[in-house]
Amino acid sequence: MKRWWVLLGLSLVLLVLSGCAGARQESWAGAVVADGVLYIADMDHVRALDAETGEELWSWMPGTRANAATTGFYARPTYDAERKLLLVATLHGQEVYALQLTDNTRAVPGVAWVYPREKGSTIPLIGPLLQALGALPEAEGAKGQYVAGGAIGGDLFVIGNGDGSVYALNLADGTLAWRFATRERIWTTPLIVEDTVYVASMDHGLYALALADGALKWKFEGRGAFGGAPVLVDGGLWIGDFGDRVYRLDPETGAVLWTFEEGENWFWSTGTPGAGRITFADVGGNVITFDTRTPSVVWQQRVEGEIFRGQGVLSSDGKTLYLPGYQSGVIRALEAATGSILPQNSVAQGERLPGDLATDGERIYVMPIMAATRVQALDAEDGKLLWQYPLPE
């Protein structure tokens, strides 16, 4: 695929991210499934569906439909099993909501807390002027867009923002525990392993931060920007970049242990880990599986179309790899051991851009991420459609 086409695609994504008031909200959201419930953030609502049947259990909107049109959701929800919280971040409203779930799966959750609590003066023009003069404290909170979901680590919820910063919020009350600034936008979900937060930035940097206070442990500089999140497999930290490379790093020091330098295009998606393997797909449709122990290339396959930011999933038996397409809205099915394209490689036709796939082992959940009008559940073994939920207009 030509570089200019990829650049055009990214430009269109950036245009969508800028938002258009008055039009139906568009969503770049994924889904998360827990305890038999599928949670999705679609346009201006958060919804809970029965994972087995697709029946809507409840829906929630931040405020009124009028102000929801200026918020919208692009980030995948994050589920906190210990506290029964569902954490969702708005795109334009720059807010993080913690929704308190209950044992009654049909009960609409209440808001446990919202960050930031104060947005500064609500008086147009005067508020920012007073802040500039030092007469009013600067409003707390992110200045950019929340594009990717967050991660839970101990008592903290950690999430990256389009303003280039990582925010760690106390799960008890939503107050800010710490903030770490990079030089560019963050479009990826942090990876938390024990006491370390790994976060990738569009500034070409992969950062390792202390979970306790956000102190920098190390930084790795890639050849290109990082659009996908790191994955820890077999003692190595794997990540691809926009410089057509895949890296295996030492998670303790950030030292390069191995590099795949023969890429043909950007690696935007997060790697899909398996038993002793990890698979990356570039935006040109090249799919590559690596042995995570050697490391080395196991197989390469070219699929029709392109694969952008979506992360794939494996079937419960590990034999089938499902990868989301882009403009085609097709879910590609490949044999995980060999890369052979399987007959059911067109199992789901979405409008555009299926995002990260979600699975509970039995089903794979798909939600087109731009102008989405439906959610689909596929059988994880054969890719057949099990149910479809039409989103309300």
C-alpha cells in the first residue's frame, strides 16, 4: 500500500477526531466484556448488553443529549472488577467518569466520581482571561482528547491523553495522583506490570514509569511514532512503530533485545500474543507472526485490504487468529500456526473501521468504529454471526 494513502487515511482520522457539531456522533470505541456483560461506548452513550443474547440491559449518557453531542466516546471502557467500576473517558469533553455498577445487571449505574471535578470558570472569555492573569487557578484536567482506554494498577486508573500526558487517578475518589508529560499525543492504552506503567507516545518514545508516583524509569526512542501499545510476552516487551519496525525490549531497562527491520509499512496495531508467539499487522495488510523466545519470524501473510489500529484475538483453542480490517469492515480469519487464510475470512461486514476486537473465549465482539450502527457477536470457533444489536439512531 502506498505511503500517501496511509497518510491520507491518518489525516481523515484526525479530521474525524476534531469533531463536527450537529452531526450524529461517531465512535472509535472498542468494547470490554466481563461477567457475562458487554460494555460499549458508542457515540454519546455507554451501553451494557447481555453478552450471550445481545439484549440491552441499560444505557447511560453524560448529562443531556445537547451536551453529549460535544463529548462523545472514542476510548474503550475499562472494567475494575474489585470495585465494580466502569471507567469511560469522553473525547471532546475531556472527562473521565467512574460508573458504579451493582449486582443488578439491569440497573443503570450512578456516577461514583468524575475527573476533573472543576472545569474552572464557566463564564466565556472571562474565565480564561482571569486564569491568564493569575486571578483564577487554571482548570484541572486534560487539555486534549481521550482516544484510547486506560488500565488499572493497584488503587490507580492510568490513562493517556491527546495533550501528551499520562494521568493517574485515584480509584477511590477520582483525584489526580500524578501526571507525566510526553512531547506528543498518546493514542494507546498503558500497560501496567506490577509497579511499572509502560506507555507509548506519538513522540517516538516508549516510557517506563513508576506506578506509585509517575517517576521516569527509562525511555526508549523508536524509529517512528508509536500508535500501538506494548505487550509483555516471554520476558520481552514487544511493540511496533510507524518506522516499519517491531522491537523486543528488556522491560527492566528498555534495552533493545531484538529488532525486526524488514517491515514494509507502519505497524499501528497492538500485537496479538499467543503461546510462544506474537502477531503484528501493518497498515498495508502484511501480517507477521514472531517466535517470542528465539526471537524470529514464524510466518508472513498478506491479506487484502489494510489493518490499522485494531488488535486481533485468538479463538479459545488458539488455532484461529481474527484480525479487524479497515475500510472493508471485514474480519480476517487466519490459521494461527501457519498464517493460511481460512474460508470464513469475511465473517463480519461493518460500515468502516472495526476497532479492537473483544472476546470472552466463546464469542468475538465487533463494533465498527466510525458511524457505527451495530454491534455483532461472532462464534469464536467458526466466525459465524450469533447476534446483532442495532444501535438506536
